[in-house]
Amino acid sequence: MHARPSAPEPQRVFRSTRPLTLPEELWVSLTPAHQEVYRRADSLLGMFGSDRRLPLRDVFSRAQATAEEVLAALQVLDGMSLVSIDATDNGPVVTLIALPDEHVRLVGPDGQTRWLFVARPLDPPEVDAAQLN
């Protein structure tokens, strides 16, 4: 009896495990200190469950990091428009407003590479009917 040749195994495609969907090209350009800030920012996103609003004091207590590290991570998330931080009568509240989706590589007419960050809003935007096609 002759053994039948086995079919080649399909190649597996692994999704990036880098924080905030950063592509490899951007990730390697960051210093180790900046990489750590992005890792921490990504971990803060994991704190939000069904309740998308957390008092800032809860973020600090759950993060298991220094206040400086938490604030740097929140600054990254705010800069990417993933969270908003609002003052309330009971203190600042952090609200999750979007999730990171991808980074799109664009090459401009000047030959420079730029990255467009795409985030998925958790609430659909309100658009006036007159603005629709």
C-alpha cells in the first residue's frame, strides 16, 4: 500500500497582538518607554465592561500602576478619541466612546508615509436627516 500524500496545511494568519492595533512598522519605531505606555493604555480599555463610564478614582485603583502611568495611558486613549474625561459633581469620570479598529497606511503625493487611525464608535453618530444623501 502506498501512503497518500497529505494535503499541505493552510497557512495561519495571526492578528496583531500589539496594543491598540498598532502595526509592526509603528510599534518598532516607539521607544520601550512609549511601548509600555501603549500597553498600559490597551489594558485600561479592558477595564470597561458593560458600564462604559468609570470614575477616575476607580480607574486608578484597578490599574495597579502609579498615577503618572495611568495618566500617561489615559492621555494616549484621549488623544486617539477612544475615551472622554468629564468633570462631574463626584469627580472626573472616564467614558469609553470607541474601540481601536485598525491603522491604515497611506503614502501621500510627497512620498511620505502617514497612518490613518480608525476607531469604531460605540454609539452611532447622530446625523440630521437633511445631511443624508
